[in-house]
Amino acid sequence: MSSEATSNITGADGDPQIAAELAETGLIVETPFKRFVSEFLESRVAMGALLTLAAIVLAAILAPFITPQNPYDLGQVDIMDGRLPPGSEAFAEYTMWLGSDGAGRDLFSAILYGLRISLAVGVTSGLIAIAIGMSVGLLAAYVGGRVEAFIMRIVDLQLSFPAALVALMLVALLGKGIDKIILALVVAQWAYYARTVRGSALVERSKEYVEAAASLGLSHARIMFRHILPNCLAPLIVVGTIQTAHAIALEATLSFLGVGLPQTEPSLGVLIANGFEYMLSGKYWISVFPGVALLITIVSINLVGDQLRDVLNPRLKR
Amino acid sequence: MTAVDGTMEKLEGQLNGEDAPTLVVENLKTHFFTRIGAVKAVDDVSFSVQAGEILGLAGESGSGKSITGFSILGLIDPPGRVVSGAIRFKGEDLVTASPERLRGLRGNRIAMIFQDPMMTLNPVLRVDTQMIEAIQAHRKMDRKAARQRAYDALEMVGIPSPGERLNAYPHQLSGGMRQRVAIAIAFLNEPDLIIADEPTTALDVTIQAQILHEAQALCKRTGTAMIWITHDLAVVAGLADRIAVMYAGRIVETGETDDVIDRPLHPYSVGLLGSVPSANKRGERLNQIPGMTPNLIGLPPGCAFKARCPRASELCNTTPDVSELIPGRKIRCHHPHLEEAAQ
Amino acid sequence: MTDHATSAAPLIEIKGVSKRFVKRLDFAGKLARRLGAGLEEETVHAVDGVDLSIAQGEVVGLVGESGCGKSTLGRMVAGIMPPSDGAILYKGRDIASLSGDDKLEATFAVQMIFQDPFSSLNPRMRVEDIIGEAPVVHGLVSSRNKSDYVDEVLTKVGLDPELKRRYPHQFSGGQRQRIGIARALAVKPKFLVCDEAIAALDVSIQAQVINLFMDLREEFDLTYLFISHDLSVVEHISERVVIMYLGRVVEAAQADALFAAPNHPYAQALLSEVPRLDQRKRDFQPIKGEIPSPLDPPPGCHFHPRCPQAFEACSAARPLLKTIAPDRISACHLND
């Protein structure tokens, strides 16, 4: 992201001394949260991405109320509507703006329902992976020594395999199903979070407020979770955002390959796979529109994540 | 920049006469325009430095002392800007000078020493590479001669076995050594002016003493003018010829070191000097200045020190002008401590 | 070290305390050593056999330059890190051997005030929680009375209790240091270890905080270990001064005696080289050389390579601390 867009208070050549001097004078009177928000919104691209993402999430959540059809209610799907091009009139007298698929489902409706599943899988696996990675990384940084060495070697090992390969092997072993794919995504992702949290926890651990907490006789658990953890959240949010996009893409990949979600729980990946056979017969829309929806979702999450990283990372500030 | 230019400048300096100050700053205002409002980091500051003279620029955090230094070097980045005033370096105005001209002067005629020597030193290059580059950037000199010059510069700042240090990387040197190398680099091209921004603050007492000693001797020997920026009056008391005390973006008092330290006129200088432990009786409460260092945003009009000043009156709601009530001593105050100074 | 001649039993006793930091080789390093590379585990003797006893109500100044181990010693006394050797006694009992309520009592009794007013306060906690957390967790105060208790402590350190809902970043450096002091006071300590507690503050604010320390001493009968590199501050508030160099005590004496005539050559150098307002444009020769790395300190007396009066014995044998006058010890071969 363009760094000149963030007009932080800096001095000559980003000299920290001047910045500190200005900070001392009370220049930074706004709360960190307000500053964070205004810095985030300084990039038009990031703001557009955030709005797009909000619209996508909202549309996915509200899908049952805004789609003309529930694509998985067999009573509402008419096989006579199959493979209609975009803009066709459906039998039930509504316009299929994005056309329909082989089974006669309205693609617009199918995409929104698919987004629900894709987002749910991505976010759920992300949250579980964060919980596991965070605890493990925090423990490694706090305890140190052999425990840290052991945990971090496992993390290194995990990270040396491509995430797609790990997930592919796991679903091949476990079989299909939404719970299994979430498990596979968690296994493929936790190590990123563990490494992120350990890195920032090591920095926080050496700060004097942690020593102060120790000399006040507070318990280790309290120091780890109440004192250190809240200060490690910023990088975790950044990694979490970008990893969620990865998870959604990974799930789509697995589903496209036919080892992910079953036909009964059609995510965007399943929709793309379903339309693939019609591609060569010129019925591009069945694959392309779900693909575009996936693309927009992932790109907007990544753009938001990039801006978060720029704003939250003190080293990139100049 | 070529050697010819360097000679021209020397000539110019001579034409202007030996007594003309190396640097004259007049009514300098550097403001920072932030979302929250304009910050008058430097607000109407005037001073001058002669060749071979050390001026101590003392102030607390937020007093604008570092920004003043950066303004002279033309290193103020947006949202900051020199709003008005003149910075005359040997007769040439630096405020209106082109960026190319400033780059030619920096590291050549005007050098800077930072609190953190790693601001000057490149961690991945050997000391000799950096020093030779610093020389060759501003004058034509072959590598061998430049290396010899670097060797001499290291020897000059009291570095033992300079040959070895030249081949070292910055991380192989101690903090004190690094600062010496940074000082040696500052003196490499025999500048007319050095701006030193708290160069000994991060160092230990015995190492600080060595560096103060070297810096003082070098200035006298080379005739370089020096501005020594610090928060520690005790450091400049032993080093500087003259002292300027800054508070909230303004110079409140200037004068000979002995005068300012022994007979301060401005209530802020009086309070500051009175609060140091050695001025008080052992074990007794110190004479503290009440209140906090002011917030430069939304500073009320008038004297910035009035809220903490025991002498403040209605009059202090108007900004005092700089006056020279005693020859050689400029102050910005409506109620200076003239009676004490007279004794 | 000889016992300090006070009638009262010492509040804190430091007995033969050492702290070593070992930088262990990682896997690659171990492998390289196996293959014959001359890699060794590096050991730093941060603190090397220090004895010190501090009586109830005393203010002891601990002075030295970087690498002398003063902060490490302070952290061991405050219970933040355990000593490698030796023992720290609180009211005659080894703190390491205590458990349960006794241990908690000793923990509360010794608190630390830190140098950096920015990193010493948790940026994500409100002032109210920073100060009130430990007393509530340990049951000194019920969570219902926490708010009132925090008000009381804040008033003691000269801060407006109205500000307690704020976060640390909303305060100036001096105010933050007061919050740090309030956090320590909230567990009713007997002994404060102040580690460069005013070094990071503005000059005009330093005097305020020093005054606060002196007021609190009166009010709560506090004992201080005041760690600083600033001799003028130590001279002002300490009754006794201990000077350390590279992990060892080189001289300790009553403050006025020590400042009047330092005995150890290092103490002499330190005292003469601190910038003072009353010393102008001096033309002195500062002592030569760098502070040696604590990884590889010189043999014998650690100071001998820089000492203007060094002779053969100085590089051969470690000078022992000797009583050279009542209440005064120094470790220099010149005293033999």
C-alpha cells in the first residue's frame, strides 16, 4: 500500500527522535483507536475494499431475504429453468440476472448461499486456528527453553509443507464433510498464528510492565492472558484477516477438486466445479460468476488486510 | 560538489570577514500541520554562532530544540514546514536554498551528530568504506588519500588503533566507539558548522566525559562552529561558550555560559537551575517547578511558561518580546530576575 | 562486607549474590563445536558475589555505569529474577525458602519502580486496573472497594483520582512515573527498588519525582535502594552509597564521606567526570579506555586497564573489600 497516503506525524527522514519529541508535547491526544480508524480510512482503495467486503458479508447473511429463490429447496427449483443465460426470465416469473445452472438454480441465489458457506467455513476455521495458535505461541514465548524449542520445531515442520498439501492429505484421510474440512483448514493454519503470537509475545515479555506484574506476585496465567496477550492482538488481527482469505481460497480449491464440501453443502468452490463441464459448450456463466464472486471476496479481504498491516505495524510507519 | 566549490566557499567566508558569524538564525518558525491542528514546534527563534564557538541549545522534550537543528539542515518533512524566518549560513540563506544545494552542504560544510550513531552509520558497510565515501562525495580525492584522511580523523577523536577500527563493521564497536566514529565522520570534511543532537545522552559517564573533552578540543582546533543540543544543563555548563535555553518552541534566554548558569534571568532558567540536586541542601526537598511541560497544541497566547511561573502577572498574557536588558544577554520575559543578576 | 553499624536489624540482606547469564549454543552451534569450531557457551557474570545489608528506613544509593550489574542486582532484590548464587534475606529469612503467606508478604514488601515510564505500564489497561489489580487479586481490597482504594493511592502520589479511567498513553512522562509509583504503593511495600526511576524524565519533572520519593519515605517509613548513574541525585537523597564496576562492589560508604573523598580510583574518576553545573570549561584528562565487556572482564581488579595508578598486583589478584574506615569499605590494592 502507498505509504505516502498515511500522513503520520513524522520528522526528518522519519526520525523517531522528532516523532518522540512531538509525541511528548501532547500532539497525540486522540485515542489510539480513533487514530487507527482515521489512518485506515486514508487509503481510498482500502475504504472501497472494506465497503465491498461489508456488502458481501451482509448479502451472505441476509441471503434468505434478498434472493428470489432458495436454491436448495427442491420445491422452488424448476429443472425447466436449467442452463438459462444471464437475464433470462425464470418459470416463477423473476429475472435470473446471472443465469442458472444445470439443475435450474438461479445463480445469483446460489452464489449468495455459497458465500454463506464459504465465509462460515473460512471464519470458523480461522477462529479455531487463532485460539489454538495463540495459546501455543504464547506458551512458547512465556515458558521458553525446551518447551519453546519443541513447539517451534513443530511449527517449522508444519510451515515447511504447503498448506494446500496438508489440507489435501487430511481430507483424503478424513473424507468429505463440513466438519472435516474445517479440521483440515485449522491444521493447515494454526502454525502461522503460533509463530505470529510468539514473535510479538517475546517482545512484550521483555517489557517492564511484565516485570512489574511479576513483582506484584500475579500468577503466570494472569500475566500471560491479561497482560501480554492484549498487546499481541494487533499483528494477530492482520495475519488473521489474510489467513481467512487463504482459508476461503483453500476450501474452494479442495471443493473444486471434489475432496472438499459435498454437493449438499455447495460452497463457491462446488459451484465453480459444477459449471466447469459446461464451459466448453459456451455456458460460461455457471462457472465464471461464482468465480468472480470468490475473487472479489478474497481480493477485498486481502486489501483490507494489507491496509491493517500498514496501519498497525509500527515499523512500516514513516 | 567539487573541490573548486569548496575553495570558493572558503574564499567567500574570508570575504565576509572573520568576525561574521558562521550561522545566523532569524525569527525562524517551523510548524507542523497535523490533523489535530498546527503545532508551533519552533516559534520565532533567533540566534547566531561564531566560528570556533560552541552554543549549547538546552531545553526539555517538546521545547523544539531538535526541530531547530533539523530546520537548519533542511530536513523537515511534511507535515512540517519552515513557515518563515531566515537561516543564514555564511551569508547564504538556507531556507530558500535548493534541495541540491542543501545536499551539497550537508555532510560537507554542515555536519550532524545524532544521539544514535547508527543514524549516521550504515550497519552493512565497513567503517573505512563509509568514511571514504563521505569524503569522495564532496571532493576529488583518490581512495588511498581518502583512507589516510579517515585514519587521521579517527586518531583525532581519540580512537585507539584506528587501522583496526577502519576495517571493522559498526556492530563490532562499542556504543562509545560508534559515537566517536560518527563524530570523526562529522569532522571529515572540516565543516564550518556541526549540529550535535544529544550525542552523549546514551553514553556512560566516563565515556561521555571523554567525548565532551574531544569535541571541545576539536572545535577550538579546527575553528568549527558547533551547536550542542541537550536537555542536560550540566553538560553544556562544562562545554559551551554560550547557552540558549528553549521552552515550548521559543528561546527564553541567551547569554554567556557563566552568566546564564550563575545569574539566570528568566524564571524558567531560574527554576530549572534551582531544581537540580546540587543546588539544594542534601536530603531536603528540592525547589521544584510546578506543573507539566506544556502541550504545544492549543497553547494559550502570551508567555508559554506563565502557568508554571511564580512571577506571572496579567502582562504575561501578551507574548514578551526578546529584549537585551543587559549587554550580551537576551531574554524573552516581562518579569526577569534582574535584581539577582545585578548582585 | 562488614555489617552496617546500625542498631536495627537489616530489612534486606544480600549475601554473596551472583548472577550469571549463560548464552547457550543452539543446535547449529553445538554441531559446529562437535566439528571442531572453537565455540564456547558465553557466560556473563552480571553480578559477582555482592554482599549488602540495608537497614529499615535507610536510603542506599547504588551507582555504576552500564554493565556494572546494578539493574540486575535490583531485579534480584525485587524478586523479578532469582540469583544464581547466594541468598536475599527479608527480615532475616531467605526469600527463596518462603512459601504461602510469608512469601506473599515478602513479595509485597519489596517493590520496584522502573526507568521507562512508557514500557513499564501496560498500554491496554486503565490506570484503575494497573493500580488496583494486584490488591484485588491478592485480597488486600475487595473488588467493591477497589475504586475508592485506587482514589486513595492516586491522591498519595499527587494525581487527580478523576483520571483513573484513562489509559497510560493519555498521561505525560512524569504522570506515568507517578502511576508506576502508585502501583507499587498499592500493595503497601516496605522497600522500594528505584531503578533509574527519574532518568527518563524531563529535567523540570525530575525534581518533582525526587520530592515525591522523599515525601513518601516520611509518610510510609519506606526504605530505598536507589539505583542511578546520576551522582548528583544519589548524593542528594542517599545516606549510604555503593559503587559497582563490572559486577563487583568497589566502594561503599556514608554518602558525605564518599563524596568528600572517594577512595577507589574508579570512584574518584566517576565523581570527577560527572558533568556538574559548578564546573565550567574544565580542562581535565578523562580516564582512558572503554568499559570492558562483561563477557570477558580483565583479570585481577576489573578496573586495572583503565586505572591511572595500577601496578603489578592489580592484574594478578582480585582486591578484596576491606574496611578502610568505620562504615567504609573499598576494594583496591592501594589500601594494602
